[in-house]
Amino acid sequence: MRAGAGRIATTAGCLVLTGGLYTDVVTIPGLLAGVATAGVGLATNIKILRAPASVKATAMGVYIAPHTGWLAVLVGERLAPGGDTSALVQAGVVALWTGATWYIRPGLVARDVVEEAIAQELDALVDDAEDEEEPAAEIEPAPVYASDAARWWGEEFAVEDGAAPGTVLVEHQQISEQCVALIIGSAQRGMPVPDISKPGLSAHLDLPEDLIAVEPVPGRGAGVKLVVLGERPQAQGEMNASDDEETWAEIAATAMPGVELLEATTYEMRKELT
């Protein structure tokens, strides 16, 4: 729409300048019309009025340049001396103004200047925003384990959703083929060992809960715990006493009912008696 209005204004300006070559009647009305056209066109061009400060003056200058030139040519026609040569020069100036305005289209040039400046400012804002973005979170280094057993505990049980988060394996010992004792410590020095889930250990190891024990370490503080996995071996004395009691119970049931074994002593049999 503005492009069509510019073409119409250029054509009208050319006609007024051509008329000014022959008569002074169009001079004053033409001057007023030229000023009014420039003012209204600039006042209604929102893009130029809201242009970035860095190019606003340039855009306004480009926009009003043809109007200014047109007013200068119209005034010059009145001030130019008479004669054929002068009339030819004036006609050439009118043709030059008309051709340049029609070809260059200063109104569109001014809009392009503004759009280019806006695009550059947007690019600068994007670049600044990218520079201000927080750096990517650093990848935490993989934990270092003292042994393969410590790695096994750390990766299987001490993870966030594991049976014993926040713990580390301090020491372990194979008590028997079916029993292992673990000394578990807190991952945070000076803090008690977090709760160790027996159901979690049971599910993960496929081991009955009654074969899992979580106890204090004798002589140590709350920063360590004893975890026993598997069936604990009985002491030799307890095993012998248990065997003796079972044997006597079988004898008493048939030979001596009602007699209870109170104590048993084991002697080494002499070789000559065997």
C-alpha cells in the first residue's frame, strides 16, 4: 500500500514541478502540499518512528530526502533566470528528481535500513543470551573404589535407590562357605550409617531375611555397622554340647526316661583300648 502511495506522490510531484516551469501559481500551494505530505507520511510510518536510536535519524533523513529535494527544485524554479537555456536546465532537474525518486524509492530504503538494524540488534541479544547461559553441568567423576568388593557394594547397594544409600564397604571377611561379614561405614565422615534395608538386601541377594543381620560393631561408634550375610557357624563348644544333648535325649527316651543330661566331659581314648 505504501509502495503505491509513493508512486502516486512521485507522479504528483513531477506534475507540480512541470507546472512550475510555466507558472508561479503552483509554487506556494506546492510548498505547503510538499511539507504536509512529508509530515503526514513520516508521522504515520510507525516502523521509522520506532526504529532503533542508532539508525532512527538516518532512516528519517532517507525518507524525507525526496521531499526536501522536491521543495528545493520548486523554489529554484522561481529563483532561476528566464531564457531557453534556463528552462532546459530546470526541465532536466525535474526529470532527474522524478527518475531518481521513482527508481530509488527512498521510503522503502528507509524501511530496509530500520529492518536491518532491528535484525542486527536481535542477533546481538541472542548472542548475549547464549553467552550468559549457565555452563553445562560438569560431569561428576566416577567414584574410586578401594577394592572390587567395595565397587560391588557401591554399585549394587549404595546407589540412590539401593538398599543402603550413602554407605561404603570398609572391610569384609569370609567367615565360612555360607557366611560373609561386612563392615559398612557412612559415606559422609562423622555421620552415622544410614538405615540399611534388610528387605532390600534380601530381595537383591535372594537371601531370606532371617539370614541377614545388621548390628553395631563391638567397640566402634555409629559410623560403622556389621552386616552378616548367611548362616553363622556355631562355636565348636556349642556344637559339641548340642550333639551331646541330642545323643543323650535319644538314650534317655528309651533306656533312662526322665533323666536329664547336666554336663558332659570328653576324654581322649587311649590307643590300647581301641
